[in-house]
Amino acid sequence: MNETLSILTLCTILIATLFLDSYQKRRRLQALIPPSHNALPFIGNALSIPALSPWKTFHAWSKELDSELISVWAFGQLTIIIDSAKATRELLSHRSANYVDRPRIPMLDLSGWTDTVTSLMPYGDTWRSHRRILHRQFNISIVSGFKSTQEAQIKPFLTKLYTTPEEFARHVQHFTSSLALMVAYGYQIADEEDELSTMAFEAVEAISKATFPGAVAVNTFPSLRNLPEWFPGAGFHTYAKTSRKMLEDLRNRPFDMVKELMAQGKALPSITRTLLEEPNILSPHDEERIREVASMVYLAGAETTFSAIKTMIMAFALNPEAQRRARVEIDTVTARERLPTLDDQDVLPYVQAIVREALRWIPILPLGVIRSSISGDIYNGKIIPAGTTIFWNAWAITHDPDVYPDPDAFRPERFLDADGHLVPDDEKAVFGYGRRECVGMHFAKNTLFNAAASMLALFEFGKAKDDDGNEIEITVGCTDALVSHPTDFKCSIRPRDEIAVQALQGIGSLA
Ligand code: HEM
């Protein structure tokens, strides 16, 4: 008995010493790294990070601590959030080589995503070859090659907005999926039931869910991944299996279809076909890269663009003056004899400003995309340890009142000078920094311009009315996932007038 007691006492002393030791080490480290907000021993800030709009809380902490960088602790794990444009630019752009990495997230590892999805991939040869291929397809001097596809794919979307405007969100989703699938695979979605059309959305949701309660434990304590599947609480294995299958489908199904059509000589132009036709594609390894890159185009392009178009529709419904001003500009250029095209961009600065303002107003990735430091670094006298997980607070940067006065208001004119010309703006908070900046940004901006200009040329947006004729208010809010978008809302979408009705009815024949 006494022996058992003394073993127990010894164990308690040992655990207490280890705990104290790690606590003291953390205390010492905390004095050197960016400040944290009331981090408790062991759990850190885990209980005070809200599920809703955490970026707003991080920004409030940064203001309270008067620090551009803050440390957030959860169960001994350190994350640094960069809260200012200046610090983000300095670290992620100017010192890009040190922050080009992404951390390995155990739950995504288990699901097989880390080594195949460009945006989640650690720095290394595979990532470099993905970037090389993607850059060749999407660099600014090449993207004009997609114009005709972008302009063709918008037409069925406009027709659907006309016939069933109340289902606008579904139509936007269908449009952005169709465009991404057409560009990546030359695949034309048959109808809204087509399984391929929702695959990218399901996959992005799965990535977001990698932080669901069961998964968080694995992310925080990676050794839990060794628990057997039957073990209570090891439900993350089931999740991992499902999302692994989802990833395989995403990579293989549309790709195999293109190969089959190519063999029959029937494949439409697409990135996959172009890459497979290159003479240097020799090995299964090369083919694997093409599979991954093509699925990335679909994965990265569909939901981000969906989110931005939904934001624009919300902004239009709330801002009749912005609509009016855009229409004057568009009508002057088209004389209402045709739809605006991507070649009109330079003469439609207000529409371009609308796109920028939508991306600023509700940022699609409010905390950017996760990064990690390769070596230790110092910023403003504070240490950023090697291997630290890092986020940039895109929401805080795009809502800085010193740069964007009245930041919650939707005001496209903030991007125009007194002569109505676009002013230079740093879009990096929205599209990313340095070597990891978004590969598809020029393509995405073209899609958004095309959508904004065509919708405004034809439709009038406003608040919906209830059965008693009262306006239904629109609450401006956004979802709290990795890719955030406006929460659901109702609005009225009607053709502007008889000319617009005529144009919509004959849209197939419009130039
Ligand atoms: C409005 C739409 C879009 C927004 C706001 C957006 C934003 C972003 C952001 C913030 C990142 C992370 C950059 C970083 O870590 O510095 C990113 C990465 C990426 N984006 Fe986009 N994106 C959009 C559309 C697209 C499209 C249409 C494509 C299609 C080609 C695309 C392809 C990628 C890829 C491949 C990466 C990974 C880059 C890497 O990790 O090296 N994106 N995007």
C-alpha cells in the first residue's frame, strides 16, 4: 500500500514538475514573442476564440495589446496572427522566402489532401512544379485566352436570373462551377443535378471541417491519429476516409473523362487537354501532376468566385446609387446595343471599382490562407519562432478606417480619383502575398468584372417584399468557414426595362 502511495506521489511530483517546467518555458518564451491576450496556462486562448467571426476578436486583441502581431495559444500550440498591412507585406512579401511554407495539418494529412492540393502543400519540389504549370496557364498575359469561355458561360446564368431570380444563389453556384469545369476539363455541366457541379463545393466544405470538434483534437495532439478506428472519439477516421474518397473523385473522374474523349478525338479545349498534349508529358508521374493541377483549378475557382458574386448581388440590392452610376457608365460604352465584354474593362472603371469594393467589403478568406515560418525571425523586436503557424487578418486590413474610411459601407468610388480613374490599390490582403499569392487572381478578376457588368447592364436589384408589400431587410453577415460568403438573404432581381427583357429573351444570339 505504502509502496503504491509513494509511486503515486512520485508520479504526481513528476507530472507537476513537467507541467511547471513547460509552463515556465512558455512564460519565458511569451516574453520574447508577440503578446497574447489573457492566455491561460495549458489551454491558452482556446476558450476565448469565438466560433463567429474570430477575425474581429483577433483584431480587437491586437488593438488592445497595441501590437501588429499577436500570439494565440491553444493547448501549447502557438499561432501568430498578423493584423496590419505593413507587417503582412514586410513578412509575407519582402521576407517571402521564410514564409513560403504551409504547415502540415494532421487532419488534412490523414485525408490525403496535404500532398496533392497546391494551396495546402508544404514548400518543396511538388509545390514548385504545380506553380510552374499553373503560372503558365494563368499569368496575366495569357488569361485573355479564356475571355470567350468566360463570356459564353455567363449567358445561361443571366437567363436563369431572369426566369427564376429567387434562386439566384443556386444559379451563381452553377455558373462558377460550370466555368471552372469548362476551363479545367472542357466539361459542360448538363444540369443542376450533375454530380460534378457540386464536387468542388463539397471538397472545400470538407477542408473547412478539418477543424470540426473531433478533428481539432487530432490537429492539436497529432499522436491521437494512431487511435484505432473503433476507439470512442476516433470518428475523425471516418471523416478522413470520406474526404479521401472525395479527393480521389475530384482528381480522377473529370480527368479520366477528358482522356477518354481525347482518345475519341472529341475533347473540347481545356487546361487538361493542353497539358496532356504537350510533347514532354511522358511518365505517369507527369500525368499525376496534371490531375492534381486541374482539380486545383476547379477547387480553387468555384467557391471563391461564387462568394464574390453573391457579395456583389447583396451590395447591389442595398445600394441603388452604385447600380445607377454603373449603368450610366455601361450604357455610354455599349449604347445598349450589346452586352459589355471583357474588352471594355479599361473604359468601365466604376465597374472595376465595384469588383474591388466587393472583395474588400466581405473578404472571401478573412484570415488569409495558413502559412508557416521556415526559420526563426524577428519583427519589431519580437521573435517569430521557426515552424510557427501564421495567419494574416485580411478582414482587419481591408477594414482599416485610415485606408478605407467608413469601412463597413459599400463605396466603390473610394477606388477612383477625382477624374474617375482607378487609383492603385494593394489587393494583396485579398489575393495573398509573395511566392504563394493566388495563381488565379487575374482570371478571377475577369470573371467578376464580366459578371458585374453583365448583371448591371440587364437587371435592377433591390430588396424583396413580403406578402404585405413590406421590404425585407437584408442583414449583412458572412459565414464562418475557410472560404467565407454572405449569409443567405432575399432580394429582388428584375430586368431593368423592356430593352433588357428583349436582350434576355434573345440572349443566345447576343454578340
Ligand atoms: C475571387 C476569387 C479568389 C480569391 C479571393 C482567391 C484568393 C486566394 C488566396 C488569399 C490565396 C492564398 C495566397 C497566399 O497564401 O498568399 C489563394 C491561393 C491560390 N489560389 Fe486563389 N483566389 C481566388 C480565385 C482563384 C481561382 C479562380 C483560381 C484558379 C486557378 C485560384 C487558384 C489558386 C491557387 C492554385 C492557390 C494556391 C497558391 C499556392 O499555395 O501556391 N484562385 N487564392
